[in-house]
Amino acid sequence: MSALFLHAVALYHTEIQFFEEEKKWYEADYLMKQALIYVKQTLASTPENVSSLTQTVSFVHGQATYRATRIEPDVWSVTVSCITNAQFRYDVQFQFNASTNNISVWREVY
């Protein structure tokens, strides 16, 4: 009986850890979506004579820092780093086409 109890406790502990990890990713994903909306709007309205931008933006669930470099007249190479209030980090790199509002070449950075 005690082995069964210990197994149940270990299983419960594993479930709690899984839930906490899922919660971190959910918050990071939500923060990244907010950051992407902001970055896309900013880059779409950036004057043609600007070749690069770097900015840190605060949101309710954390902050995002992005670095964007223009690689073609309407195309940007972008890196976004999000850090949630719980200090969970989520970084991505992609290309953004300002004329079509499309993101391509998406890569998560670990």
C-alpha cells in the first residue's frame, strides 16, 4: 500500500510540473503574439530611409525586445525576444514582408 501511495504522490508531482511548464509556454506564446502584432504594425509604417530598428516594449505579461534590419525595400529580418513576468524566455527569428504583411522563414531560437 505504501508503494502505491508513493507512486500516486510522484505522479501528482509530475502532473503539477507539467501544468507549470504548460502555463509558462502559454504566457510566453500570448506575449509573443502581442509582440508580433506590435512589430508588424511598426515595421509596416516605418519610412523607407530607416534601415534598422531596435526597441523594447512592455506588455501586461512581460516585455519584448525586437531588432529589425531591412534586407529589401519591403522585407525585414527580425529577431524578437520575449521575457514573461515569470522570467520565461521565448526567442524567434523571421522575415517580415511589410507590403504583404506576411511572416516567413520562422525559426524558434533556444
